[in-house]
Amino acid sequence: QVKLVESGGGLVQAGGSLRLSCAASGSRFSFNAMGWYRQAPGKQRELVARITSGGSTNYADSVKVRFTISRDNAKNTVYLQMNSLKPEDTAVYYCYADLYLHQSPYRRRYWGQGTQVTVSS
């Protein structure tokens, strides 16, 4: 079993910055990919960013240039640096991880508990 713990959400003014963290712990695993979705009331879930074991990254068009995803392999943690935040970035951000558990040939997806990001105008 693997647990993802998110942190770093909060309230900021438009133009400000936040950094989200997502730490994976528990059973031994092999990292495949991690990232964040976000969900705002009345809106569809959106994939914000992801990073793979090979280091490649992907971003939603709405956050390119402003957001940067990175990883710390020693801490089994990924970070989402969010700059130039806009009110439309307001949402609950959910970390996810696609992992292979130790000795398992099956890839599983795990989810964090979510963290609220609120950007005021």
C-alpha cells in the first residue's frame, strides 16, 4: 500500500506563488509517473501537470510557463511550483501517482487527499 500526502495549498492574491508538495510513502514501489489534477466547483476535472520516471513533463495549456513540476527522488516527492497565479486557478488540487508495487507487474494509481488553492482577485 502507498499513501500520498499533499501540502502547500493556501490563499494568495492574483500574481502570487505557491508550491505544492506530494510525498509518497508506504510499500516499496517503482516510480512511473506523478502529477496533479485540479477540480473547481462546476468545472470538469483537469490534468494540470505530470512528470514521468524518465523526467519528461507535460502541462495543461492554461498553466504552461507559469507552472513547473519537479521531483526529488531521495524523498519520493514531487513539487508543483505555481507562479503568476490567476483567480481561475482556484480549485482543489489532487496529487496522483502511477506506481508499480514491489514485486508486482501491475501498475496502480494512487491519489492524495487534495489541497485547496484559492487565488483572490
